[in-house]
Amino acid sequence: MDNFLESIVRDKRSEELSKLNAIQIVNSLFSDLMDRERDILTRRFGLNGDKNETLEKIGQLHKLTRERVRQIENASIKKIKRLDNLSNYLVTLKSVVEELLKEHGGLLRRDFLLDILTVMSLEMNNDVDINSAEYEKNRQVYKNRFNFILSKLLDDDFDLMPDSSNFNASVKLKEESLEHFEKLSKDLLSKLESLNKTFDTEGVLSLLKSLDSYSQYQDKLEANNSADITPIFKSQIFPDKAEIINSNKTLYSLMQALKDLERNKFGYWGKADWQEIKPKTINDKIYLVLKNAGKPLHFTEIASKINEIKFDHKNANPATVHNELILDERYVLTGRGMYGLREWQNA
């Protein structure tokens, strides 16, 4: 299937894109189910864009025990899998997922893969207003439906890796070895630890390419990174430049999949437990805001930016921010209510 994926993305071939419509696929597959079966599966897997509902909650709605709901769920999925025309509905999606995995070195974080599929199905196949109020709702519907298809109907075709100590929940090609990913990720984390600093995306990619393990596995890492699917990554869903992601698909996929590597609100990567990546205290947040601003800010502006960025659900109080700035030696008063980082004085 030469350049199958690239041709769909480049030419926006309507026939193939229509076969990636997760809403139509699921609706067609559910057509032979009874109303109760459809409702249970829809609620269990959030197929209307909602959160997955528990067996207990669904049981209360249908006046059934948790175990009976589980039995109906499993029986309904088996009924779908026995459909004579099941492969006709899934053949294009299966091929696209396989091509995407090959392009990304055989491994994709599940959320990342679902986002790619959602862009292909929702944005490329329709004239959608990505700024509309209903866009996010529609995106979640597509994402949840793709997840259902992958996890329940294509689970024999791909390896579905659960969340682990090394990798986030991911999808892998059958029989694909993770040796090269594991070695590369171990060396990257060790390098970050020794440097003790955060990097932007291009910085992490450069760091990866400088590792001995990259040279060792270079042929494997670059083997199938040939299709130009830049239009997918131009979606606002993906925070990095499309050209950077497309030309570094395998390494970018590793960055997404690696459990101990995360990105902060300002686009910088580091170890997941670093304060600059996951700020826990108000002081951590103050430091990050000032570091990103690169210039002194008034304490009220710092508080506003913390609340605007939404590191978490906690709001910053200007008085609390001011107290932290006064008490911590990392900050220096530069003017009336204005504070900067002391480290800038030594730069």
C-alpha cells in the first residue's frame, strides 16, 4: 500500500476519509444491537463524548446488577465481532493505524494516536470551525469512539500497552520490539538528570540525536519516517510546529510515550517529577511565570498569570504571591511591587 497514508492526507481523498468517520462506523456497527445494549456500551465508553460511566451507575439506570451490566457489555461486543461485514467497516481504519505506527517506529502513545485519527476524521473530512463551542465536544466524541474501536474491536490486530512504569498507555505493532525505545529513553532521562535543565521540543530532539544509543539504533529509528503528513499536525490539537513533528515522527512519538518525560505549560520538557514541569506550590508557579516572562513583573501581574495559565484548580491570591516574593531569596525587588529572578543578575 505505497504512500497510502500520505495520499489520504495530501489529497484529502473523500472516499477513504469517509471510512474513517468514527461516528458513522460505530452507528453502523450498533445497528443490530438492542436499545439496551447500545445504551450500555455508549455509557460505558463515553461514546457521546461524556465520561465513561461505572457499571454501578448504569445498573441503577437499567435496574440491573453490576455483574449483569458487565455480561451485557461483553455479550454486545462479541455480537459486533461476529458481524459478517465487520472487516468492511474497519479495513481502512486498520490500515491507517498500521501505517501510522510504522511511520512512528512501531509505537504511539494512545492519546497521541487518537488525536491524529480525530484530526483526520473530524477536521480533514469536514468544514469545521475549530473555534466553535461544539468543536471540543465533537472532538471528544470522535476520540472516545476511536478508542472504543481500537480497544474492543481491533485489539487482536495491535498490541495495546497499558500504563506502565516506563511508558504511558500506548499502541504497538504486533511483534515489535521495544528494545531501542527502552535504551534510548533510559539514556535520555539519564542525560536530562545530569544536565538538570529543561529543553524545548527541538532541544530534546537534538539531545536524543546526540546519544550513543541513537547512533546504535539510527537505522531502525529512521526506517519508515517517510510519509509527509504535515497537514495533520497543523491542527491546534498539537502544540509544536507541524514540520518538526513530521520530520521527527519516531523520536517525537517516544517523547510522547515516555512516562518520566513531560512538558510544562510553557512548552519545555523535563523529568516528570521536576518542579519546573509539575509545579506544586505557589512558589514553584511564581518561579515558572517569571522565568518564562524573562523580565520583572508586578506581583499582581504574576498572580494574574498564574490564574490565567491554570497550573491546577487553585487560584493565586496577590497577597500570598507578594509574601512568597518577599520571603524567598530567589526573587529580587526591582521596583515598586516589581520582582525578578536573582539568577538574572549573574547571567
